[in-house]
Amino acid sequence: MSEKIILGTAQFGTSYGISNSTGTVSLDQAKKILNYANIANIKYIDTAIDYNQSQIILSKIDISKINVISKIPPFQDIDIKGLEKMKQKILFSIGNLGIKNYDTLLLHRPEQLLIENNHQILSFLDILKDEKITNKIGISIYSPDILPKLLDIYPFDTIQAPINILDQRILKDSYIEKIKRKNISLHARSAFLQGLLLMPQNLIPNQFKKFKNVFDVWHNWLKSNSLSPLEACLQFLYQIAYVDNIIIGVQSESQLLEIMKVQIKKIENLPKWPKEIDEKILNPSEWD
């Protein structure tokens, strides 16, 4: 399993995730998580330059032998001065983390490439690769709807997108075919929908009551197939050949150990979701 896992670090130093009941991941716990990740042969971690507390914690841990994927914050000024400022911010992050360079840098707001003077950003991305500041360039998206406009703009190496057993938007239409035709690596984010898919039905927050029909289908299907939510979420993603890597965030070493113990088997019959799923349940930025 470890060859596909990317360890997410949004939880380091912040109470990330709607199902997070333990608060922030401390420095001591982060060290234990990364130590076990090393034992489990997990070779990648995912962070973001704007994850301030996470960056502080990671800077106190030796991650020099781990491949680091990060995200470029939104550009404030798209001119020579503004782009140079962004470059220095990225270089500071590299030095602060004690790594040689980034394995992959993802645009956190790729829609900025759709502006009229995008050539300055595109040249900047080339510079990041030419100067070995990063080995690969990619985008992090919230919805696949934006892909047709982006895929012909730049030769991206990586796309990070929400994919889980409920959110299968990117697997539909011709998105996948075009991604693979361009030899782009696909990373699945939101594997557990911020932990919402792992929660017992009676503990799901009241704000999701309007989606009761979705959770009824989910929990009835789990019961009839004798699967735990964790098993189902991971097994679903592992059986999608097009998914190259899966980003998993944890709050403790024991959670990571539990994930690594999951037996990967093929799911024969997937849940029959309601025909129309409100996209507000799929995008955490839309949650109240």
C-alpha cells in the first residue's frame, strides 16, 4: 500500500478536518507519525507554503530524505517584482524545511492561469523547474470543471483533485482520458472527505442532515458488504488504475498504523448513490 500513499500534513499544528476530535498534531506526535511513515516506506509528504503552523512543525523534523509536495500560494502581483517576491518565498520555505528542493509544486489557485497576461506566470513556472527549485509543476483543483480550460495551457506533471467513493466527478466524462493522454500524474485528495465518510452516522454534524439520503445509502451499503468506512474508502481508490497516489492525513501514529493495516481487495458492487448529489456536500469550502 505504501507505494501509493502520500502523507498529508494539514493536521500538523491545526485542527484540520470536520471529524477531528483530538485537536492539533503536536511536534512530538508529528515526529512519531513521520517516523512510522519512514518505517512503512512512505516516500512523499504533502504540505503548502501557507500552512504556517505545519511548516513550523516540519521545520523542526528532519525531512531531508522525504520527497515534499507543496502548493504555491495565490499570486498577489503578477509582475516581475511580485513574481520575484513569490520565488523568494518559495526559496525561504525550502531553506526553512531543510530540503534540497521540492519534488512537486502545485498552483493552489490555478484559475489565475486563465487571466489574459498568464504568460508571466507560465514563464515563472518554467523558471522554477529550470533552476531545480522543483522537479515537477502541477495544479490543485476543487472541481474538474476547470480542467478543459487548463490542460492545454501548460504541460503539467501532476493534478491533485478530490476523489473518493462519493466524489467521482473527475472519473466521468473525458477528464481521465485527457489527463492520461498527456501523461499527467493524478493524486487523489479528500479520500475520506475530511473524515466525514468515516464518522458513525449518529455523530454526523447537524449541518449535513439535509443529505440524510446520501448517508443512509452509505451506511446501509457498508453494513450489507461487511466493510468498515476506512476499508471501503481505501479499497475504492486502490482499484482505480488512473489514480497514481492517495493523500492521507492523520492525527496520530495509531491512525496511520490502522490505515497501513487495511487489506486491499476489489469492491465488486459500489454504492448506488442518489442520481443527483448536491455538490455542496463534496466541497468542504461550501460547508457552513
